[in-house]
Amino acid sequence: MIEIPYGRQSIDSSDIAAVIEALGSDYITQGPAVVRFEDSVAGFTGARHAVAVSSATAALHLGALALGLKPGSRLWTVPNTFVASANCGLYCGAEVDFVDINPRTYNISIDHLSEKLEIASRSNKLPDVLVPVHFAGQPCEMSEVAALCVKYGIRIMEDASHAIGSEYKNTKIGACAYSDLTVFSFHPVKIVTTGEGGMLLTNDTAIYEKLLRLRSHGVTRDPRLMKKEPDGPWYYEQVELGFNYRMTDIQAALGASQINRLPDFLARRRELAARYEENLSSLPIVTPFQHRDTLSAWHLYVILMDQERSGVTRDSLFQGLRERSIFPQVHYIPVHTQPWYQELGFREGNFPASETYYRKALSLPMYYSLSNSHQDRVIEAINEILESKPRE
Ligand SMILES: *Cc1c(COP(=O)(O)O)cnc(C)c1O
């Protein structure tokens, strides 16, 4: 039987032709294709500036630095995310803490955020940066997040690794309508891929210029930023400590080609989500709740196993699907339960909504090239497993 993964990239002949063209051009590292890719994503989202980098992890690191994070600063995110959303704070020497999730949206809980900010404000321990994560592609409640962050003077960096093409109150994620920065990931399992890659979007020109320098060693060729007189036309100056986080033109050519296909990607993912909802919502499981202000890009389709109603645990559903050559996934192991974070003092029980969610969650196959007949196989398998109620 053909194996069905939970996610996979879609590369077609137009993508391959774009990469071949880039390979034959004068540039293979960062060059004109990177600029074209940045322009296409900025154009798609409506953000003023875009900076392509080697991964979303690199993007989060540069974004945290550009927002001024340093030793002694604080960054907050949610436990229900990939470790990179939190690690970017540690890279800068900042302290990291978490805000628990809303059990319906699986995104940051506005109640918990508001309460935790009030307590932090009393003890002078407010975060400098908040990283809301648009989990599975469903945007966070950004008006409420932004209102709280404005009240307490906190910068916002959206981790939109799951959410290129998502919309919040009819604005595209990436437009930075409610934030200082937004980060996209182009890892192959995400909605658009460059093999490895990431991008930062911002409307702030000073942040944008800082990101351009940090992406490439902290070096500038702009005489206005230099401390010394240029020796000659070859002269450049390192004015801060940066990195080599550049994207190659080969990757960017693939990315720009994928952006042309993004409307098709989104339409198919939304169709698949609707088919799952139609076929699974009558079963004793929880299908994804969608907040009325949001339109998801559906990076993931996550169901929760309600053992009390179905008699089946998440683990036995996971196993049963595997036995039928269907390979679901679990997103996410709460970051604060990772050994590295336990070393920093976090404990099981610190963020109960994320922990309860984690025990029940299962990500079903969701990708552009998933056919209706393969999706039907997944739906039938779930029905079969729920009917047979395997022993726990
Ligand atoms: C994938 C992912 C990242 C990291 O992306 P890379 O491009 O692989 O570095 C960060 N945050 C979230 C929420 C992700 O899903």
C-alpha cells in the first residue's frame, strides 16, 4: 500500500525550470533572484520590506536581535510550538518564558497573557518581545495581543512558519498589521518551500536595514554608516556582529516559483480541510475550531482524541494509522518539557492547557498533492479504528 505521510513538498516542472535557470545564471549565492523572491512575498502579504534568510530559525534569531534582545532581556512565547520559537531568545542571552494556550484555538490564550503581564508588570519583569505562533495556520487573536503589548510597551514578532497565506480580519499574515516583524519558514514540510529557508517581513525601515546587515556579517558598504574614510572602491566596514544567514539564488528561484503556485496550494489545503471536517465532525473526536476573525492556510490539520467519548487514545489511533501505512505526526511536545528547558527550571504542570492538548493531539495528512482517494483512505482508517475500539 502507498505510504501517506503527514506532509510533503510539491515540486512541479515550473519549479524545476526556475532552479535550472538560476543555476545557469551569474549568481548562485544571494543575488537578483533573492530580491525577486523578497519582492514577491512582500507584494503578496502587503508588507513594506522582506529579508530572505537561510531558515526560519535564522530569521527568528535576527528578528530577536533587531528588536534589541540581549542578556537581561525577556522573550515570551507559547509552549505549543517548535523549539525554535523559544530558542531565538536564548541565542541572544535573554530569558525565555511561556504563556499557556487557549484550549479551543491551540494559540496563545489572551486571558493567560493578560494575567501574566499584569503580574510581571507589578514585579518589573515585563517581557521585551512576545512571539505569538499562528499554530497550524490559524492566526492568533492579534488585535487583543497587540492591544496588550502596546499597553505594556512590548515588541511583537509573529512566528508565522505555519501561516503564509493565512488571513486575520481580512489582512494577510505577513503584513505586520499588528506586529513589528513576521517570520515565515520554507522548510519542505511547510506550505511553500525553498529546501531550507526563511523570511522576515516588516514595515519598519530601520529594522529592515539592521536585518540586512545582520544577515551578512554586520558588514556595510554604505559610507554614511562607516566610522573610517573608505580606502578605495573595494572598501567595506564591519559595524556590528552579524552572521552568514544568506539564502542562495538557487533557493530563492524555487521560492519565487512556489509563490506563483501559492493560490493553488491554499485552495487545495482549504478543500482538504473542508473534506476532513465534513467526514470527521460527527465522530467522537475534536476537529479544529476556527475563530471567526481568521482564515487558515492549513499547514496542519490537528484532531484531538477524546478518549472518554471514543474509548480510543491518541496513541492507539497513531499506531492504528501506522499499521495502515498512514504516518500522522504530533505537534507539539510542549517546549517547556524539553530537557534543555527543564534545566532552566521549567516543570511538567507549568502550562497545563498545552500539556493536556499534547496528550490528545494528532496531525493528519495535509499537503497539496494529497488526493481525494488517499484522504478517503485516512478517513476510512479513522472510522475503522474508532469502531473496533482496540484495547488500551
Ligand atoms: C518549522 C518551524 C520553525 C523553524 O523553521 P526552520 O525554517 O526549519 O528553521 C519555527 N517555528 C515554527 C512554529 C515552525 O513550525
